[in-house]
Amino acid sequence: MVRRERLAGLRLGPYPVLPWFTFSRWATEAYAATANLAGFPALRKIAEYAHTQANLLAKWGVLAGASALFMSLAAERLARCSRSE
């Protein structure tokens, strides 16, 4: 059986927090919550894959927030470039 820490990618040596800043992690968990991967016996006890509305909205919220953050940063950089020309 695969251990929870390895499956979720939460253990990377001395950097256990690093995966929380990767968007592929949040996208994978959002997909897992949407597709009800928690229905599989090996994944049943992993809370990140729970098939609940609150879990799904939390994962989508993180992805939407990150998208809004990076779009605003890109818009600000583009506005700064156009002012300097």
C-alpha cells in the first residue's frame, strides 16, 4: 500500500511545505475531488481527495486565486512596459 505522505507528495526531505506552492498539486487534488477518486480503496483515507462540495470549492478557490494573482501581475507589468515606451 502506498503511504499517504508519498502519494500526496508532502515529504521532500527538509522542504515539506514546497509542494503547497505548486499549482499542479492543487489541480490534481481538484480533479481527484471532481472525479471522486476517494472511491478507490487505496485512496479512501486521503482527505485531500474527498468528494465533498467544500473540498472541491477550496481547491478551485486556490486555483482561481492564483490565476487572478498572476493575471494582475502580468497586467501590471504590461502597463509598466507600455508607459516606458
